[in-house]
Amino acid sequence: MKRYIKSILGVGLFSLALVNTSCIDETEPTSVATSKQISESSSATEALLMAQPAYFNLLWDNDRHYSFGYGAMMHVRDIFASDITKNSTSYNQWRYWLCNQYQGDAYIFGQFIWNYYYGFVLAANNVIGNIMEESATDEQKGYLGTGYAFRAMLYLDMARMYEFLPNDGTSNINANGNDVTGLTIPIVKAEMTQDEARNNPRATRADMAAFIESDLNKAEELIVYLENTQDKVLPDLACVYGLKARLYMWLEDYAKAEQFAKLAIENANVGPMSKQECLNTTTGFNVTDPWMWGAKQSTEDDVVQTGIINWTSHVSDESTFGYCGPSTGLYNVASKMFYDRISDTDFRKLWFKAPDDSPLASQVSYVNKAYAADMDNYTMLKFRPGNGDADDYMTGSATAYPIMRVEEMYFIEAEAAAHQDAARGRQLLNSFMKEYRDPNYNIGGEYSGESLIEEIVFQKRVELVGEGQSFFDIKRLNYPVTRGYEGTNFIATARFNTKGRPAWMNLVMVRTEKNNNPAVDGWNNPDPSDVYPVWTGK
């Protein structure tokens, strides 16, 4: 960590001069070869293919130490929710998302998310636009299928993040007097002209859903030709079914959501992770083997070579070379309310440091017990440094993180079933929990309707904690975020309690989009910054 401490201190907590910097323009490359050249070159098409998973770990900006790619998007979504938080403002690169500050259209925090996602869309569009299906080889058809799957995943993320839904902080009528309810984002297609892209309004929920569904149908048709998923960094057919399950949950089409979650489970080449796999101090949540789809950081990646601008630096609390861990004293901690609700017989509670007086304290495993002594209670231990090496950044940062796990599909299936038939939903939840997570788990008829849905979603949030998924369920189901309560371990400036989904979960488009695309001018989401009072205990 000594090698990096000067660099971290140099950035420190962002200065107001940086915070108030308006959005920057970002120019993306559009083409490096003609479609004919690419279609005739196997190396060129493979380069387009692998540019997609490479974008998972894009180093967006050396000066923004949170900008390490898709993992950062996942972490932002978790910080926006209420299951995990940061124990301090020191070294905290995420404090403005956590504290709902500077979330308007003129700030770098929104610009990063917007530019990153649309840059990733470009990588998928390059595959879709440069491989002609009618003349493609079977191998190229498989590549094309991944392009549609990646693009669908990205637009499904963005649609759910930017769609304006009612909340208790901002009005659906924006400052321009326009009703933005249900509006998502502009759709950029591979075949679009520049003029079309510059006159491209926000898609409605229905239009966006139809676009994503069309992409997933094409992916389902073509991805069966893909012979090698490159250690699971590329999606396969089960992942396409999983994306369809996510899509239909968003649309509240529960019959289809249940259908495709079940298909994802049946076609996945993995089962739920075992207790041993989940708690392993060497390979726990840092290898792709147990997952349907993952992102891998290698020693050749810029994000790993920085030592500090990568997933492990910010999420693996046992590492000594990054932003969180014993060298900085900044930790990712579970909300006390969240932690206390998890049953002591559920082994997933061992993903967090237990208080010394807890019967679980002796059961929690650590890469290095000496480092654990300085950890706050409830520090998250789910994501281990690479090969269990907490000290060497090249080994410790060369990890993977999950994009999709089969466990998510079990919970989607259970919730979708519960919306249709409570008894079936209970049975599916009990079956999964008893077999895979907590042998003592059993809920009965006292859980029905909303109480059953909430219980299924809570267990899903436990399962996927730190994986960036709870945001979507909180927003979809209009659940409140509760951070201010007796005994809370949220930092004082982040103790907000909402009455439903938080206003900040309706992300704001950036100013450069308005400047370059007049069709969105006047149709932005209201700025949610600072709209909630901090809970003071009174």
C-alpha cells in the first residue's frame, strides 16, 4: 500500500473545483475498418468480439479513481441502496453517490456513468454493424449473437436506471414543465446516421422494452453458434434466458419471467454455489468458474496495473493495496439493520465480520486474521483478493466479479411465481433456501401477498449483496431506503429515509447529451441532489 498511498492522497476527497466541473465531451471511435474487410478477416471479427468483455474493465480516466468499468456501475448501484455502505468519508471515492450530492446534469459523476455505458454500447454496435448475418459463417453468427446480448444487457441496465418513476423527492413534471414519467434513454443503433443520432428523443418504456426484447430474440437465435465463451466472459444461451427473465420482471410480466428464469436454470452449466465455494479465502467470489457470466481482470489490464483503480481495490476489504482495507481504514460494511435480519443459521451471514460477542465470530474466515482485528463490525468479506493474496496488487487485483449467477434466477422464479400463486412462490423459496443456504429456513402461510414478495426480495438481496442488483428491485417495487435508525452505521451525511423508491434512483441525463441531441432538451429527469433531510434521531 505504501507505493500507492501518495497517489491516493493526491486525489483525496474531490475538491470542490473538481466537483463543480461541467461535463466533458467524450469522442468515441466509430470505425477502424470497413464491414467488408471485417467480414473477411477472422482476426478482425474476433477483435470486435473480445472488445465487448474488455469493456467490462475499461480504465475510463486515470484521474477518477472510481472509474474502473462495469464493476464501478455495480458498486454505484449498491451505494445508492441501503444494504452496504462505507464506514468513513476518508478515502471514500463514492461519498457523493452515497450522500446524494452533485447528481445533476453538470457533474462528472453522472457523466462517467453515461459515457461509460454508451461507450460499451458502441462496442456491441460495432459487432452488430460489422457482421452481416446473411453472409456470416456459423462462428461469426455466434459472435453476432453476443453483440445482441451485450447490447440488450446494457440497455436493460440503463432503462431501469434512467426511467423516471414516481418518488417522494421530485415531481414527474420537470423544470421545463414536461411530464417525464416512464421515459428511459435514447436508443443508439448500429445502423443510425449521425443526423438520426442527433435527433433522438428518450424512448418510452414500451419502445425500449420492444427494442431490448428484439435484441434478445436475435441473441437467442444466434448465440447457439458460439462454441467458446472464453472462460465465461461471453454470454451463452442460459445468459440470454437470464436477461429475458430480468426484462420481464421489469415489465411485470411474471408468467414470462418465471418461464425464462426456469429456462436459464435448466440451461446453465452451473448450480448454486456451495458454502465451501462461497467462503473460500482463496477463490471466494474472485473466479468465474461457479457463475453463468463474469468479468475478469487480468495482470495485463490497465485497471490492475494501476494497483488502485480496479474492482478489488474498492470492494475487497481484506486487500492492503487499495482504497478499502486495513491500510486506509475504509471498509464496505453491511447495514446493521440488514445484517441483523439475516438468520444465524444462514451461512451467508459469514460474508461479514461478526461482532466479537456474536456466536458467529469464531466461524468467520479471513485471509489474514491480523488484518481482521482492525475491521469494523459487519465488514464485507464476500469478495476475496485474487488467490487470497491481500498484499501483492498484481496477484490480488487479478480477480473476477459476477455479471450473472444462477442463484439470481432461482429468486426471480420464486418472486415471479409468488406474484401469480403465493403457495408456489413459498415452495420455491423454501426449497432453495433449505437446500442451498439455510437448512432451518421455512416460511408458511403467514407470508403471502406483499409480505411474501418482500421476503423473497430480501433473501435475493442477501444472496446478491455487492453485485449491483438490489437497486433494480428497490426501484421496481417502490421500496423505501432506510438508513437512519437507532444503532445505524451509516455515516451521518448519508442517513436518509425515504417513503418509497429514492428520487436519486431516477438518474439524470448529462448536459452534453442535450448539447449534442436537441431532441432530449427539456426532457431530463429532475435533479434529485440534496432533496432529502438527514435523519438526526429526533
